[in-house]
Amino acid sequence: MDTITIREAQRNDMPSIVDACRASTTEEEMVGFTAPEWGTFRDIKKLREIWTSGNRLKDDYEVIVSERGGQIVGFLVFKREQEFMYIDQVNIRKSEQGKGVGRSFVEHVERLAIESGLTRIETDTTENAQGVPWKSYDFWLKMGFRDTGERLKTKWDFKTIPFVKRLS
Ligand SMILES: CC(C)(COP(=O)(O)OP(=O)(O)OC[C@H]1O[C@@H](n2cnc3c(N)ncnc32)[C@H](O)[C@@H]1OP(=O)(O)O)[C@@H](O)C(=O)NCCC(=O)NCCS
């Protein structure tokens, strides 16, 4: 099996990124866990609107992609805040899930954070109205993130669950 490589995304990766996003989870699975207007990475027109230059999006978010055999199998969006690194989202094609791609992404972002002198990574997921967390909850715990215990209300039915990981 080809090894996974991670690199900065480029504008012409947009179609593959949208394709990977759509192949990572179904619309039905997302009902109750996400806002309807959060579909930016599932819609190339919306993604084009926020892509600025290089691997950058509006508000200085950055995109990296993972490839196997020259094919994009997933992408991760992060932002370097002043005091911490923020992982905004990560999506791996279903056919490639459970093979270590998510872990290699998180480890890559950890290295970037350390290189930037940051000592903390933050991310979040959601829980639905029944208090059931989105299916990536255990992935974040596995990656060494701590559930802060907060449940932040949103204007929709779901709440946000913030996670934090301290880097030593
Ligand atoms: C969540 C996601 C990014 C994880 O990536 P992945 O490549 O499948 O994960 P990995 O194979 O690197 O798994 C790393 C570890 O986490 C565990 N893990 C991964 N997903 C898990 C899950 N849903 N529940 C429990 N454990 C999980 C793996 O078993 C593995 O543990 P191990 O190293 O002890 O074997 C990926 O499944 C995905 O894209 N899901 C759909 C979109 C999504 O939920 N994104 C996150 C939004 S908050």
C-alpha cells in the first residue's frame, strides 16, 4: 500500500477536497450535529469564495491535504492563533478511515504548532439535542485531546464540545 504524504493544499486541489469531504460522511449522518450553512467544503462555489491564495482561506485559515498514490484522501483546516493552534475541521474519505490518516494529520499539525512556538492545540466537535456526541468524539480523545467539559449552546439544536491538547 502506498504511503501517506501530507502537503499544503493548492487552489487546483479544490475539486478533490470537495470530493473527499462528500465522501467522508453522509448528509443523513450529519443531521442534528451541524448547521445547514456549514457546507462550505461540500460546495465548490462556496469554497472558491473563501479561498484567497496559496493554501490560505479567508481569515488566515490554512488547508493541508493527505495523498495516497497521488490521490487526495483527506484534508485538514487549521489556524495559527496567537497562543494556540486551532483545528477547524478534518475529513478523510470513508474508504480511507481507520488507516492512520487522521492520526498523521494531527501529528503533522502538532509539529507545525511546536515549530511556531505554540504549546496548545484546540479543536471542537458537537453533540446533538439528545446529548449524543458526533462520531469523532473518541478520535479526539485517542489523539490526546481533553474534553473541557463545556457544552456551548448554539443557535441550533446542537451544542459545541471544546477540546484542548497541551504540547510538551
Ligand atoms: C474522524 C476522522 C478524522 C478520523 O480519521 P481516521 O483516519 O479515520 O483515524 P485514524 O485511523 O488515524 O485513527 C486514529 C486512532 O483513533 C481511533 N479512532 C478513529 N476514529 C474513531 C472513532 N470514530 N471512534 C473511536 N476511535 C476512533 C482509531 O481506532 C485509532 O486508534 P489506534 O491508533 O489506537 O488504532 C475520520 O474518521 C473522518 O474523517 N470522519 C468523518 C468526518 C469527521 O468526523 N471529522 C471530524 C469532525 S470534528
